[in-house]
Amino acid sequence: MKPAWSIILFTTIGGAAQGMAVVAAVTTLSGAAPQGLVAQMLWTSLAMLVAALVASFFHLGHPLRAWRAILMWRTSWMSREVIVLPAYIVLIGAWALLAGTAQVDGNVARVLAVLAIGGAALLWVCTAMIYACIRFIQEWAHPLTVVNYTTLGLASGFVTAGALAVMAGEPGFASDIAPWALAATALAWFTRALSLRRNARLKPKSTTQTATGIQAARVVQKSMGMTGGSFNTREFFHGASAHGMRMARTGFQVLAFALPILLLAWALLSGSALAWLLALGSQAAGLLAERWFFFAQARHPQNIYYQAVS
């Protein structure tokens, strides 16, 4: 399929924001984070969630009608996401306001932290299930889609939180979460590698014969049957070559996982602030490439019919 940059930005930025909110919540429950840093993490997470929401509007044909998306909440994961995301933004915003006060009640903070963790998990499930529930796209229709959205969000959240800590003058906190950031990134690489391995072994369930209705031993399509493009050819073909896809697959694994793991190990051993910033930049670029590949790798069954694109 043709990746839409609005959705790439939405899922990548939103996932990292949820991950950082989880870091703020877990460290609040454990008492490991300074109160001022918790507030900074929450405000940054809030800004990223709002930016992700704004990016998603660029994918809509009629943004003013976006409210109608909630009407199918009983059956549509997208409707559920449209409900959960604004609610989560309100939750993080309320907690950020309270965290900025000097006399925030500890019990209230703990309740908000638990709600933030649960809300992030629910939002990851809603977002991932939009794709995982599409059974005819084999690359997505698997529990690993939900797992990967969650692990990638956690990994990027930890790295973003660590980079924010060193910029905020809290290197001790960054050192405390460095092992967790390293472990989360390694776990994300492992689960993403599992999905890559699975998808590489998939075989199309449909054929040119079933797509066209022509029952012959061998059917070869010579043209699209039209002189110009159409919605089908614009939205479901990305135009990248097989070599380009292989390069994207290798590239995002290096940028999103391999390099950040090395840089986080450097940060863990030396306490280097530069290592955190480089890890953040590398992982951000890698996750954008990963999300592009996620959409580009998906093969819609209609592409069998429209396989000759001019």
C-alpha cells in the first residue's frame, strides 16, 4: 500500500508520547523521578499527542466531519481510537497541570499514573487493531501487530524520556532508566523481527485467476485496462522497487534498533548526554522508516487485479 505521511507521523509521534507517559507513570509509582521532571515529561507527552492528533487530520478528506467517526464505536476500532485519544489527551493534560504544583497529593498522583498506563495500553490496542482486524491483508492480520505497536511505543518513550532528562539537567534519572531503555529497544527489535520473518514467509491466498475470474492455467496481465491512473492505483501502490524495499527494511532496523542499542550502552557505561541525544535522533528516523515499511509491505488483494501500473 502507499504510505500516508500523516498517518506515519501520527502513529510514530503518538506512540512515543504514550511511551513517555508510561515512563512518567512508572517512575511516579516507584518514586524514582523528581517531581519537576515528571511535569516536564507530561507536558512534552501532551504536546506530542496534540501534534499527532493534528497530523491525523491531514489524512481526512473532510476534516470538519471527523466527529462522525465516533458513531461506529460498537464495531470500529478507528471509532474507538477517536474516542480514546482525546480522552487520553485530557488525562495527561490534567496530570501535567497537577504535577506542576508543589503540593500535589501523592494518592492522586498514583491514581493518575495507573490511569495513564491503562490509557496508553488501550490506545495502543485501538490503533493497532485498526490494521490487525483487516483479515485480507495478511501482513497486518496477526497479534504481532498489536505487540509491535506497544513495544515500539515503549522503546521510543524510554529513549525520549532519557534524552529529555539529560536536557533538563537530570543525568541521574537518565542513568537510572538507561537499562530499561536498552531492554525496551532490544525487545522491540525482537518482536519486529518476528513479524518480518513471518511476513517474508506469507503466500498470497488469491491469484490472478481468482482476481479476474478467468479460469485458465496461466493468465498474464498486459495493462490496467485504462489510459490513466485511478484511486486504486494511487492508494495501493507505493512505487518502490524490490531493492528499495530491502534497503528500507535493513535501514530501519539499523536506525531504530541497532544504533540506539549501541548508543544506549555507551550512555549506560559513561553517562554521556550526547549518547542519549544521538540515540533519540537515530531512533526517531528509524521509526519513521519502520512505519513507512509497515504500510508499504502490506499487499492489498486488489493489487493482483491492478498489477500492471503505468
